[in-house]
Amino acid sequence: MIPAHIYNDPEIFELERDRLFSRAWSFVAHESEVPNAGDYVVRHVLEDSFIVSRTSTGEVRVMFNMCLHRGMQVCRAEMGNASHFRCPYHGWSYRNDGRLAGLPFHQEAYGGEEGFKRKGQRLLSPPRVSTYNGLIFVSLDQGAPDLEDYLGDFKFYLDYYSKQSSSGVEVKGPQRWRIKANWKIGAENFAGDMYHTPQTHTSIVEIGLFREPKAEKRKDGTTYWAGNGGGTTYKLPPGSIEERLRYVGYPDEMIDRMKETWTQQQKDVVGEDGFMVSAASIFPNLSFVHNWPKVEDSDEVVPFISIRQWRPISADETEVLSWFMVDKEAPEEFKQLSYKAYVMSFGSTGMFEQDDVENWVSLTSTAGGSMAKRLLLNSRMGVKSDDSPVSPALTKDEYSGPGKVHVGYGEYSQRAFLNEWADHLERPEPEATDTEVGSSDSSTTQSQNTIAEPLNAG
Ligand code: FES
Ligand code: FE
């Protein structure tokens, strides 16, 4: 049972800041957003602003966007291309790898190099930076597990979205907007809520936008939780892997590349077991969606993939960042139609988006009142009164993928998400181990340099 007030409670939000977002891995950007030397984007983990930049030597760096002098935000644009960033306050300038390049009146104000050595000064790095399939994550906890361990078995599912060929994916966006809703609601919904589709999105199905005749078909799919993420799948009609991927709308050349890229086990979930990934979330606040609506006036469906981040602003407000994602090798015509499918479904004005947000804003507003403190929400879907599951977890013979997997409606993933959330909130916050003055060649800087290791080149 879930206390209803957790969806709009400033005290809970403080705990989330101190104990969850200070520790978990947070997505900041995809490498394809900064393809050329000098490209940068600015992203946030709660209030912390980070510059993600491609340096002149082709590495990706993530830097805390706060000037070493008096703390001004060094970069105020959201994205662009620059060899240097100049702080607007007093004019200190930094190379796009974070090294201090110059400062006005160095001699007069600081006594030159003798008084203040520029060499070795660089913008602070987040304690940990790592990538998976080009997705760049940071953790503010030096002691966080390695990203791949953190993702665990969810990597198996993440590949369906972010590795459809050996070239990987590219992203477009983000579209960015704010909703008066708590950040957890969207993350939970994408992690496992197949149950809302027949009700919330019934009109979309009725107007024939989707091939599936009935939204109730969602109960034939699965929910899964694996590693630090979970999601839902659709059940595909009988057929070979090729026929099933064609049913979703992929052209043959993309299907060939998927078959070359995915492991046998990944292929078996689609080709043998007949399931196709739909929405998913990586704990805490990065979600994915894969769907295949009809676009234009034809009966053909076109698949799209979108990633989105639920950036918490406060207990009752979330900034949504939403990207279109597509295989780099996909034909140009496919990319255009797929983008259209994304915009009309899950872009800021997308039909699904409008339906969902109406619910989440209303839920958040009610959760902020005093009666919500007395209410425990029913979150028991999928278990009987004796706590045995309504549909037992699938065995390896029935389903080839990892994780705990159930067919039909159930709130297994939402409970796994909230268990993870509660575990974080019950643990004391991680100790800040590396207070830095952004400074020079001291031993503390050595450790900073270690954590500031550049990501892969190119
Ligand atoms: Fe940046 Fe002074 S705060 S130069
Ligand atoms: Fe929805």
C-alpha cells in the first residue's frame, strides 16, 4: 500500500534530493547530440547544471556549470558550439574541456602566475560519468556502482531501443515542457502501467490510429522488471521474427541489421516468444517508449522510439525532456515518417501525452491536500489476498528474456520501482568526499582528474 501524499509532499521531495538524486545514475545527454568538436548541451540533475561538451580533441566531457570565481553559471545557452565559455560576470574563460584559459587583469588583480596559477584550474566534474550505447549518465556519488552494474539486466531491454544496428542511434530534440505533476508518476507509468491504456487512451484506439482493434489487447503482453529498470511489452501475432518486425512496421533492411546486432536471446523474445518492447523506465527518471501508430492516411503503421526524462522541479512540478530516437542507419524516408509518428503520439502536443498528463496533474494536486495523508493507495494489482501472483512469473521455457516477467495486468514493476525508491530514502545520504576548489595540481586535484577522465573519443 502506498501513502498517497508521496506524490506531492515537499518533505519527501527534500529526501529525494538528498538521498536519491545524490546517488543514482542520471541521464544527461546522448553522444549524438554533440557530434562535432565544440558542440555542447546544458542539462540538469535537479538544480545542478552541467555542460556536456565535445572537446577539440573529440572527447565528451561533463562539467559542472558553475564558475570557479564567484559561482556564476558559465554557460547560459541551452546548446551550441563553442571553443571556449566566457563567464558573463567577470569574464573568466574556460576551454570546452573545462580548463581555465584566461581571466581579466590577471597581473593587476591576482599578481599574475605567481599569485594565482591558471594551469590546473578546471570546472568541476561530476564524481562519476559513464555511457551505455551512447547514452551519457552522471552520478553525484563517487561510491556509486559502475553504470553497467547499475543497469544490470535492463541492458538486455535497453538494446531494443538504443541498438538496432552496429552504428547505434541518433536523437533529435529535446522538446522540453513543464507539467504540474510529481516526477514519479510518469516514471512509474512507463515502467509498467498497461492497465491505463484501455481507459485513458480509449479515444485514440477508437479513431483507428492504432492497428490493434482493442486496447484490451494490452493484457496479452508482459510486464518485466530487470536490473534497475522495467517495462511492458505487446504480444505480437504468430510468425517468424521477420514477419513480426514487419508487423510493427520496420522495413526489411532495418530488420536485417537488427538480426545481425541483437543476441540470439534478444531475437528469441521477439521471434520465438512473440513480444515487442513498449514503454519502460530506468530508475529513477529516464523512460522509453516504442509504439507503431498509423501516420498519414495509409493503413501502414510506422514505429517510433522516444526517450524522455522526468526532471523534478519541485514536489508538484516536473520538466519533461523528450527526444526522438532512431537507428542511424535507417533510411531517410523512414526517419521522417517515424519522427511524425513520434510527434503525433508522444511529442509535447501528442495525443497520448495529452491524455496522460491530465491524469497526472489531477493526481498530484489531490495528493497535496491533508486527506491524502490518511490514504494508503491500493497498489496490489497482480497479487491475490494470500500474496501469490494472479499470473505466475514466466519461466525460461516460456520467455527468453531476463528479469521477473508476468503476462497480463499487474503492478509488479511499479512496486519494484517504489521499493527501490524507498530503499534510497531510508539510507543516509552519501558523504561528499571531494570538496573541491576547482583547483590546481594538489593531491585533491589528482582525484578530481581521475573522475574527470574523458569519455570515449570520436
Ligand atoms: Fe565567473 Fe566572476 S563569477 S568570472
Ligand atoms: Fe499513457
